[in-house]
Amino acid sequence: MKEMEKGKHRSLLAFLVILMASCILIAPFFIYGGSSSPILPLCSHLTAEPVQSPLPAVSAKVEHQNETSAPPPPRLETSLTCDRSGFSSDVCVLRGVVHLNPSSSSVNLASDGGSVPPQLETIRPYTRKWDKRLTQSIKELKLSLNGADTKACDVIYPVPAVIFSIGGFTGNIYHAFNDALIPLFITSHKFQRRVVFIILEYQTWWLNKYKHIISELSDYPPVDFYRDNLTSCFPEVTVGLKVHGDLTINPSPDLTVQSFRRMLDDAYRHVPGPLQPAAENGKPKVVIIFRQGTRAVENEQEVVQLCESVGFQVEILRPTITMDMVEIYRVINSSDAMIGVVGAAMTHLLFQKPGDVFIQVVLLGTRWAAETSYGEPAKKMGLKYMPYTIKTEESSLSRQYPKEDPVLTDPDSVNKKGWDVAAKVYLQQQAVSIDVNRFRKTVTNAYKYIVARKRSI
């Protein structure tokens, strides 16, 4: 009998071991995938409840269900520091057991025994802090060290978090990269993808549009700060993003604008889809970006014919807010040159390969914006930048204003009246009819440069 009892115990023990192993292996699949299984009810008392996040977080209730399931978390140095010296953004870092409390729009932590004096900070984590009117549209977060009651952790994450906003102007592609994606790369690069992005002004369409970049920067899906009322805890939280300048990164041994460019290649190059057709007879390929509405090229066909007559194979691109970024990347990345009128669409220069040619049509009154926002970043990326600055008679403004008007004769004086005034005149009211005879020199120089470069490779 004793031998039979021992056999039963051994069988029961073996069954429990198999059950627990099965739970460990399959529970995450069914929890994160939203599926059900007949074995899950048996596993329910072994998993962290409630499971509210798609991330591999650990419920704080686990330690009460199984005291020996995991060692207690290590004691972390507690600190709250803020760098407010930047022109474009503030960045605060909290270290310790950092509590995110959506119900109070707060990020809190407490030191052991409360020995550290209370510290309170506020921050609106968007990268245009100098624009006070815009910044007011961004949610303000309250940060505290020993300054607020810290609720018990409902969910504990084993990796750091970065909190930032995708509100403001980020619906515009220039601002998507300049205000969010490049600063996010700068800020999160050191975490080597082991980081959770917590989003303010969460917009599903925006995250879908840039999902390949986001997933290249983090192993975890982005989280809406206000998704639920659970208190989530992290060992470190960075609030706000670091900014180095217009579409640029201050070079360091492991962080450059070229490394950002390589990240874009990694994000888009391996996405399944149709291949770009090879150039005809080995011709250099130029992509011409034509705008709709403001800053349109009034003689598109003449410009296309000019490029073809010089020897280019021409592809026309008309980007829209709904166009797939992978498609745009493939068109531009497979080309040797890009031509376009100053404006947000020139942000696509980020998809060009180092050594490619970038021809920017610089309109009347836009020289500073064109050079600062696109010309200088293009050169830092290793592109061959060839600006084409139009003459007054090529601008549609020459037909709208008298010849002696300062809009035509003294654009600097108009720009000094402020961005709102200048943008209304030079960006919203202006179109261009390119003098193709004059433009031919720039296009020909680009063609010769590309042909010579290809021969030297």
C-alpha cells in the first residue's frame, strides 16, 4: 500500500510540474493574444492578475500569491532631476520605483523613509517649449519626489519608460520627424530598444503611420498614458525628449544623423512589398515632388520634360497624409536625386541615400527657412545639396503685388514682422513657374555629378 501511495504522490507531483510548465509557456501567448484555452482556468491562480498590459509586466500581486516566485526588486537610488536649459524642450528623469498615475496626471516616487526633502516639478513634454501658445495645448504632468502619496503598483515593468507627446504640430511630416521621431531616437537610443514609450495626446492614426520606426526603437508597443486607471511602476522614467536642432543630431561616437538614417533603412527596407523597377538603360533616376495647392509648380510638365531631356528617368511623387510611408521610402530610396519646392515634403530627404542629390526650389522670402530646415540637414546627412533660388518674376507673387511692394523688393522686412505674417505671404499665397532655361543648369550639374559619382564607385 505504501508503495502505491508513493506512486500516486509521484504521479500527482509530475502532473503539477507539467501543468505549471504549460502555464509558463502558453499563458503569455493567450493573455497577450486575447485567446482562450481550456488550460487557462487551471493556470489562473499562477498568473499575475489583473493582466492589463500587452507588455511583459509583472503584477504586484504575484508576491502575495507565491512568496517564493521571485526575489524582491533591488533597492534603487531615488532621484528626480530636470534639465530646463534647452531652448526647445525640458527633460526630467525619475529613478527609483516610479509610479505613473493617469487619474491625477502625475508621475511620483518616494524615497526610503522619506528622508529626501520633497520636490515638485511640472512639465509639458513637447519639443517646442518656446511656442507658449502651442505648448498650452499639451497635457501638463506633475512630477514629485516625496511630494505626493504613491499608490501601490498595479503593474510593474522591468524596463525604463520615456513619456512624450505626439500632439502639437506632429500631424505635419516635418514636425513628426523634427518634434518627435528624431528627438525620440536621441533620447531612447541608450536603452537599446529595452524601453516603453508612454504617449500623451495618443493618436492611433499617427502611431500606425510611423509604426515601423516606433517598433525599430522599442521592443514594446506604445502605451497611452491615459489608457486606464492602473498605477504602473518603472525603475526609471524620462519625461520629455532631447532636441539637437532642425532634423539633425549632434554627432557622438554612437549617435549621429547617419545612425538615424541607418535606422530608417532597418525600419523600412525589410517590409514586404513590390520592388521598385530598375532605371531604363541605366539612366539616373530623379523623383520630383509636386505639391497640391500652396507652393505648387505651375509648369509641371515643362519641368518633367527638362529633366528627361537632360538624361534623367523621372518619377513623380505627390505625397498625402494617408500615403504609406513604406511606399514613399521605396520611391525616394531607389532614386539618385530629389527635386521639390521648399516645405514639409522636403523632410523626405531623410529617405535619400548618402551621396544622392537634393535640389530644393527656394521661393521668394523663404531662404532662411529653406536653408535651416532642409539645406543644412541635407548636407549633414551627406547629400549633395543644390539649391535653386527663384527670381522674383518666377513667383506668383509678382502677379499679386505691385513691383515696388516690399513683399517683392524686400522680403527680409516682411520676415521681420513675424512668422505668422511671413508664412501667410510666402508659404500660403505663393506658387512658382520655374524658368526651365535657367533651371537647366542646376539639373545638368546634378546629372553630371551623379554620372561621375557612379563611374567612380
